[in-house]
Amino acid sequence: MNVRENWRVIALVVLLVGSGTVLFTPGLIAGATGPSNLQYGLELDGGTRIRAPVVGMTAEDVSYENFGQSSEISQARQGIADDLGVPLRDVYLRPGAGTAEVFNRSVGESEFVSALNQNGIQAAGGGQVTADDVREGVTEATRNQITRVLERKLEATGLTAGSVTTATTVDGTNYIVVEAPNQEPEELRELISDRGVVTVYARYPGPNGTMQEQAVITYEDLKNVGAPEQPDPATTSGSADTWQVPVVLNQQGAQQFARVMQETGFTGEGAGSRACGGDQRNQEGHCLVLVSEGNVTSTFSVAPSLANTIESGQFAEDPRFVMTTGAGPDAREKAREVSVDLQAGALRAPLDFQESQVFTLEPALAERFKLNSLLTGIVAVLAVSGVVYLRYGDPKVALPMILTALAEVVLLLGFVAAVRLPLDLSHIAGFIAVIGTGVDDLIIIADEVMDEGGVSSTRVFQSRFRKAFWVIGAAAATTIIAMSPLAVLSLGDLRGFAIVTILGVLIGVLITRPAYGDILRSLTTGEH
């Protein structure tokens, strides 16, 4: 075989081998189970979909010209939170975008407007902020941040086939849509309802017998968070049901942590031996307080070994330690929640579950959908094969056509497995559409090439093939343009259908159609 003349066929074979490797090599794709590395979404694996808006109000086109420094904006944020009687985390100011947001259902529109005006925030162009500047809902940046955090939460809990997207209704209401296969509604809601605000505070004696607290570790300070584990009983004297979370700080977090520990006496003589257990803030001594969602999860002291590494400077080179989350029957679950929250970070705003919509599909029904989808695909292939054979009656034309169309599906499945796209019914519909459009294009090629009794030379074949390829190229461009809005807009299942169809068309035009042309040239001209 002439490699130079048939490099497209060779490339197709190499890609097919690669796709087969991705599809069927055990353990190659994280989170994949079953005979292949394909991952299935809600409609083919069962599970829960929750769609909920975000709690919040937004003041748009507001001015921060009265504030010269970032510290003044921080003071204004604190002032707004105090005036509204909400936690500081429920107020978010974005001077660059000219927006102010509040994430608390108890705050009314008039109260929000009043708090903004009282703390120096003006309408664009000067003047006071009015109710016309405020709308229900949050900014796109906040929705994107929530989407990213929820995606990390799903990954941290092993739900790699889950997905988090945004959707917009006709009336302009924005929703966060979370899908998690093999999850009960209560489990998924518990996971995404937790805002995940986890902070480690250093609590130490201050002047005049007071106790002071200082945040020393937040999500931004973390480099890596391990899975919950139990301490080695041979090296610790803790309870057998004690659980802990190993963490590694980044360089900035390690420097801050070491500095605070040294300045506040945590590494001094005897500091690590003082009792500091339980789930309440101590009233004396040095303690690290782990606070999750505003509640004290546990308190623990700095171990002498950790204090020594901080004093010697070794901690900066290897900034790792463990956070003890307590003991008891619920200790493991508490440690898991802390680990997930530390890995994912905090949601900027909570979801409004009072306005949520929940869809659940039982795994048994999903298995029926999966079987029916497979049968539908087989029927589609057989039907197309029969029509093609009846059309040409020549196996050397029809058989390569069917094999090329199937190769296109295999390549698409390999890509889907590689990018870990959870397959749903909409994607299956896209695969069937790809088979149909693919064979249509191959028929155009075969008809053009076989016109007028066949071909007599490679030059005649190439001329007819280029003419056919221009036709299918234009058809592919039309399909991609028509499907692009569906792939970009948040239109539910239509989006999955459009994405798979576009990918299939691109694979066909760039890989399988040219390879089929080389195969057909070899069979019709006898030149290899």
C-alpha cells in the first residue's frame, strides 16, 4: 500500500485504535465503571436533577467614586451588613463591575437601597441609589462562581459523572441546574445546600485576660486536601473513632500560618500540651478552632512535632498537617463534609430551594432506557446498511460505507469518554443523527464518483471526489451554523443533541469522509 496516497486511511486506523484504548482500558478514565469507560448521565444511570435559582438581589450601575482605597470599600461592605443585620458573607461588592449584591432572603428591596445610600454607594453619575437600580437575582459572575464550586463539590465526593450548568427561562429567571447520577434527592440537596464556608481560627489569650481570634486558614490558603482518615493508633493516643483531614498549604498560606503561630505563642514551650478538645471554643489557652458554616466543628491544639517544624523553618518546605474533626458516631461524616468543603471552597450565595424543581429517575428505569438506546442504535445501523446495499448492490461500495459510518461513531464515543461527557438520551439522539448524516455524505461521494459508469483513472476520481467534497463541506457548515445556537444556549436536552451532532459532523468532514474517499479510490481504480 502506498503510504503517501493512503495516509488518511492510516490516520483513521490509528485514531480508531486510540478510541478503542480510551473506551476499553480499565482504570484509564477516572470514575468510569462497567465494561467500558463511558460515563452515563441521569437519564441512563438514574439519579437526581435539582434546578434552583440563587437567593439574592443586585444593585446595578452603582458608583464607588467616593471610595479611594480598598479598605474603605471593605468598611462600606461591613457597614451594609451591619445595617441589614446579615453576616458579612451575605454582602458582595464589585467596584469594577459597578454592582452590589446581597444574598439573604430576609432583606427587602427598600432596606437594601437604604443601606447602600447610608454607606456612601451612589447611583452611576451621582445621586442616590433608587429601587429602579435594584433587581431580583444575582450577577453572572456570582452564578459562575457557584457553578465552579458545585462542580468541585461533585468531584470531591466522587460524582464525576455529575454536572452543573446554568439555565435561563423565557421570563429571564436564571437557574443553577445540578445533576448527579445514582444520588437520592435528599443526599444531593444536602450536598449543594451547604455553602461550605470552612475557616480555621487561631484562638489565644489577649491583653487583660481577653481571648482573641484570628483566621489563619481559608480555602485560598490550601494547596491540597486529602480524604478523611483515622490516625495511626500506634502513634497517637486518640479515640478509636477519631477522624482527621490531612491538608497541605500553599506557599502564601504556609507563611501566614507559621507567622501567626509564632507571634501568638502557639509554638512556645508547653503550648501544644494544653487541653483543647471538644466542639466548643475554650476560654483559656491556645487552640485552633475549625468552624464550618458558622458552627464550631472541633478544636485542637498544635502538636509539639508541628510546633518544632514551624520553629525550625521546616514547615515552610513541607507545609502539611492534619485537622482533627472529632470523635464519635458522626465523626466520619463530619470529616467528609469538612474535606469536601475545604476542597471545593465556599458558595458565594445560597440556592433558593423554596423555588426549586426536583426530577428523580430510578436506576431500574434508567437501565431500560440504556437497553432501549442500544437497541435503537443497532436498528438504525441495520436499517441504514440495508438501504445502502439495496441502493448499490455492490459490496465493495456498500460495505466500506457502513464500516466508515461505524468508525465515525467509535471515534465520537472515544472522544466522549476522553472528555468524561456523561451520556444522556439527547446525546444518543445526536449519535443516531450523526449516523444518518454521515451515510448521506458517503452516498453523495459514491454517487458522484460512480456516475457515468464509474471511473477510469485516479485523475477522474480525484476530480469527482473534490466536487462531492465541496457539496458535503457546504452541508456540514450549514449544519454547524444551524446547531451552534442550540449548543451555546442553555436549552436543556437540546444542547446535548447539538453538541454531539456538531462533533460528529466535524469528525466526518476532517477524518472519515477523506478516508472513505481513499478506500473508494483503491476499490474503483485498482490503484493502491
